[in-house]
Amino acid sequence: MSIEVSGLIKRFGSATAVAGVDISLPAGSMLVLLGPSGCGKTTTMRCIAGLESPDEGVIGIHGTTVFDRKAGIDVPVYRRRIGMVFQSYAIWPHLTVFENVSFPLEMQQTPKAELRDRTMEMLEKVGLADYAKRGASALSGGQMQRVALARSLVMRPAVLLFDEPLSNLDARLRDRLRVQLRELQSELGITGIYVTHDQQEALALADSIMVMEHGSVRQTGGPVDLYRAPRSAAIAAFLGYSNIFPATEWRAVDGGAEVTLASGRRLHASGDLPPRGAPASLCVRPEQLGLRSATADESPDAILGEITLASFLGATTLYRVRSTGGEVWEALTDQVVPGLVKGSTVVVEPAPGALRLLPQT
Ligand code: ATP
């Protein structure tokens, strides 16, 4: 394993920012720490980088222990061979692109020819070779972030840490850079930890995702597994499940549960039943809901409602439907269904097995 963290605890005064986190990350893979603001993502990463001193725990990088409170080991930041890319680009506007990227090599007194080759190699990789001589202040936000990335990579770090590096960029650029970053990460075999609260970013970049809440890890898994099977409604909400309805009661039936919502509507959910006594919600992803025009003789079980929003997104269309029971359902479909416009009366049809009853937390 390339990064091994066990029992990591970090307190600030009486507040516990990281409450016992374990990480086991193989070389060449990207772990995304995902979670709401204040859940401890950045603090976890700063502890790995050596920018915070943990209260407890052991941190190993490529088989070397860099922190162990009990053994009194605390390797300083500059000796951990860690590269970092932050939200703010932190590049020097008065230097050229080349000078910015070659700066760390300059500091290490790398021989001139090697410095030039390594710098140009990295500028090629991030698509900025033609900009080498340009002043860094005359760059777009996306280009500045690529300069920052090249500057981190030129040091050939053992590990790269990313703290929301794309969050200051506009949406289109973010989407493009996300793909480029993923390409570069797999091409160069970068071992990385990436902090974000953006689920799209997490799903697109991760080999594995660790969802955090209140300083603890709530669920870890591959993007597909996590997306398909979140362990709780809180995690589901974080992964883009926009249909989450509190259940007032439920009982086991064949292969799942009959769930009652606040409106009195009863629906069949698949999967295991959550424990009794704790709140639970019915959850479904928007792309697992179909819509069709209602007929005059719908069954009483049909989820009947009125379209309150139809938003064409290009490849898909997002519909919002207020059902007769008062729930607002969100459906995302890649089919253009004639007659489905704002004000139409429709039936919401969950895909078989798509409704899941999950504990709230
Ligand atoms: P965000 O997405 O907003 O950056 P985060 O998940 O990265 O949030 P952290 O920055 O790790 O969260 O913060 C975790 C908790 O620790 C928060 O409650 C925060 O207020 C607290 N915290 C972080 N740094 C400090 C500090 N230097 N002193 C005191 N409290 C801190």
C-alpha cells in the first residue's frame, strides 16, 4: 500500500475534527474524500501532508512511517515527498510559466539541462508547452491551475494531494480539467488524495471514495458501488439521490419492505430493512424514474402528479412532479416524451428494484 493511515485523530481544542480515520490506498490510485463542509476532509489531508500534527494515529507513505505519535515519529513536510495542489493556484505572477514550474527544481539546484527537460516534459503533459515563455499573470484560471499541477508533478512526488483544485473555475472548464486530470493521473500512475464536496467530481476522478461526516468515515467504496448502494440516506443525498422521502413506518414483505410515507402513500422498497426505532427514508435516483402521461383509469397505487418543471439539459431532460400526496419527485430521462410539459398530469414509474429504504444516517 502506498498510503496507510490508521487511527488518525485530530482535535482543535475541545472539538474533534478527525475522529479515528483509517485509509489504505494502493500505489497509483486516487482516493477522493467526499463530505459536507466541516466534516474533516481537509484536516485529514493536512495531517498526511505534515501540515497538522495529529493527536493520535500512524501515517505511512510508501512503506515509510512518517508519523507515529506513540513512537515519536514526525517527518517534516518537506521530507514527505508530497505534492499539493490547492484551490488557490499559488503561482507567482511575476515569473513566466516555465519559471513557475521549474522553481522547485531550481531550489534543489538541479543541473540546467535536466531542469529544462523535466520542466518541458511536464508542460507538455498539462498541455502548456506553447506557453512556457508567457508571464503567468496572462493566463486563464484553468491554465494557472495546470501550471500549479505541473509544478507539483515536476518534483515527482510520491503522493499528490488535491484540495478542491477545480472549485474556483467555471463549470465548463471544471468539467474539461476533471477529465484531463483523470487522464494524467492514470497515465503517470499518480497516487493521490483528492478533497471535494462535489459528487460529480468525486465520481469522475476516484478509484475509491471515502464519504466522511463529523470527522468519521461513513462509507468507502468504488464510485460505481457507492453510487448504486449508498449505506444511508445522508450518503445517498450526497451522491445525487434527489428523491429522498422520510418513511413513517415499514414492514417486511417478500424481498423487501412495504414503506409508508408521510402522505400515507405505500410503496415497495427492495433491499435489507433498516433497524427499527431509527429514522429511515425511501431513496431513488432521478434517472431511475420513468414518466408517462396519465390515463383516465389509473390504479390507486400509481404515483400520479403534475409536472411543475421541465428542464431540457441536452442529453437528458429533468422533470419535477408534484404528486397528489404532496411529494416532489425528480426524474431525469434521456428520452423526449411528447406531451410531457409543465402542467401535464403524469404517472411516475420507478424502475424495478430502484426504490430503497435506507437509515437516515
Ligand atoms: P470544507 O469542505 O469546508 O473545507 P472540511 O471537510 O475540509 O470542510 P476541515 O477543514 O477539515 O473540514 O474542518 C473540520 C473541522 O475542524 C471543522 O469544524 C473546522 O471548523 C475545524 N477546524 C479546522 N481547522 C481548524 C483550526 N486550525 N482551528 C480550529 N478548528 C479547526
